[in-house]
Amino acid sequence: MLRFYIEVARTAFRRQLIYRWANLAGLLTNAFFGAIFSYMIIALFHARPAVAGYNVNDTLRYTWLVQAMVMVVLPFGWLDLMQTIRTGEVVADLSKPCDFYWYWFSREIGRDIYYIIFRALPTYGIGMLLFLALSIIIPASSAFLVCNCCIM
């Protein structure tokens, strides 16, 4: 029975592979909003050197980690099961000779593995390359100036 759940996870992973351009668009969107958040954080830390005991690098790491994990954690809601209930497709899931909860759990594991590999790791890498590498090269006053120019 374990093999069945592994196959369900593998199928969910392959289902996400179909939408490569959508994933690329989401990756660019995450990077864009992560950059906006990062510039706001850099501006905040320009005014105060430490906030709640954190420095700018720690806060940028946390910001990019949160931005990277958006599609894995789904903070805006998960509608797949609700849609199957609304359309009546849940009857087919309940009639399968497997545990209903393990079936949906394995689907989510396959989807989450895809988003960790193809969305979370690249998003976090982009953030680390852009902002932690720049924080070593660019002094804080220049980063604040760049932040103000980008907002205008």
C-alpha cells in the first residue's frame, strides 16, 4: 500500500512539472516582492541599526525564507479538497481502496517537494545573491539611496 501513496505523490509532482511557465512567473513574482520587502527592511535598518535584537542580514535571511516558502506552506488557503467536494469528485476519492487522508497527504507531499525544489530554493538563492552579497559590497547609505530611487 505504501507504493500506491508514493505513486500518488510522484503523479502530483509530475502534474506540477507541466506548468513550467507558471512556475517561472511565480518565481519572478516572489523575487520581485522579496526585493520590495528587502528594500523596505534596509530602509528600516538604516534608521535603526538593530530592531528587536536582529541585524539587517538576519532579517533579510528571514524575509527571503518566508518569501521562498509561500507556495509550500500555502498561507492564502488550500482549495483542492473543497473543489472536489463542490464538484462531487470526492465520491471517486472515497470509493478508492485506500485511506482518504493518506491519499490527499501524499498528493500534497508530491506538490510540496516540487515547490521546494523548483520554487523555494531558487527564490531563496536569488535573495541571498542579491541582498546578502550586496550588503557586503554596498554601504548602508548607498542601499538606502537605491531603495528610495526604486520606490519613486
